[in-house]
Amino acid sequence: MPPQYQGWINFMHSTLTPAAETLEELDGILFDFNGTLSDDESLLRELFIELAATFFGVHLTPEDYHQKLAGRSDREIMGDILTLAPEATQTHPIESFFPVIDAMYATAIKHANTISSETVELLHVLHANGLKLGVVTGASRNQVIPALERAGILGLFGIVVTDEDVETGKPSPEGFEFAARKLGLQNPSRIAAFEDSIPGLSAVKAAGMIPICVEGTHPLNVLQQHADLIVSKISTNCLRLPLG
């Protein structure tokens, strides 16, 4: 199909297809991983604070993490940490630290159940109702895939987009748009995406999808500036969210 016609086709889909009023009436739903599907944002915060101090002598506060780094890809977080490091410590490429991050994350979640049974229940309901599901995250495949497998939910997702799959992380919509294409979803207005961070919510909006915010990473008053739909956790209660 000539690319110049794709925008017109998407417009026709959005005007001819009735708007969904509940999650179950959508065509697909995408999920961020860290802090969203997985309740692990505090683990990540401590991981990057420790890594920055140990390898670079950079001392981050929890506020630094939540205000400047949360919701961004591992690559971008490492880039920001390096800009704060003394020149003498900037001798290794960012990529050399990815195995370190993966290993620290694996250790941090080894004895933690970060994906709740309530979240798993909702995913099974949505999958059983025929919705196409995907994960869009800035974390690495080595972190995400084992966690999804351990929770028994990897097979529910038609696509898992990780840092390795995109050129630009959130707030760029690239990951969400890539996931939609791979799932065969043409109308972004009939796709919702769960996110916990401001960069993630911005990416969802830029992709033209419906943002649903999960509390925890940022203060509620901050989240209210970026999302109309806010939930305390991902559970079957989300089935009653009024989308229309």
C-alpha cells in the first residue's frame, strides 16, 4: 500500500468505528513494564542509585530518580548518569553496563513477587475476550522476558517491545507505534496503554492512544496533569473504567 494513503485509511477507521466505552470494547491494550505490570519501581530506583555511586561516584537522591530518570530507558538513564560523572570515570561505553544492570535487576527481583495476581487475572480476562496485548518498555529483553515467564503470562502478549527494538525511548511514541503495527492494530484511538511515568504517558499521547495511569511513581497531583484516567493498581476493577 502506498504510504501516502495510510493516514487517510487510519482517519476512516477512526470515523467509522464507534468509540470504545470500556477496556473490553477496545482492539488492543499495551502495557509498560517497570512500575506498571511489575511493581518494581522502588527496586529500580535503588539499583540506579547504587550503580551511579559505585561506578561513577554520582550520588542521586530518590527525588532525583523520580523527577529526572523514572520512565526512561536504561540507555537514557545511563547517559544521564554519565553526564554527571567526573571525566576520569567516563571511560566505558554505555553498552558495557547493560549486563551489570541486568544482573543487578535479576538479583533484586529474585525473591520478590513483583507482578500481582490481580494484574495476572486482568490480563487473562482481556486475552480471553480477544484483545491484542503487548508490552512496551525501556528495559532490556533480559530483564523483561524472564519476569513475564516466571509470572506465567508471556504467552498472553503478541509483542514485547524492549529497549533493543527502538531507536528512541519514551517520551517518543516509537515503541507504542511499533507494537501497534506488529499487532495489526490500525486505529490508535481504539488502543489503550497503561503507564506509570510522565515520559510514558507523553509517549502514549503522542501515539494517539488512550493513556491510563498507574499510581506510584509520581505524586497524584503531578499525574493528574498528564492523565484523566488514573488507577491505584492494575486489576479487574479496570474493566469498569469509563473510556468514552
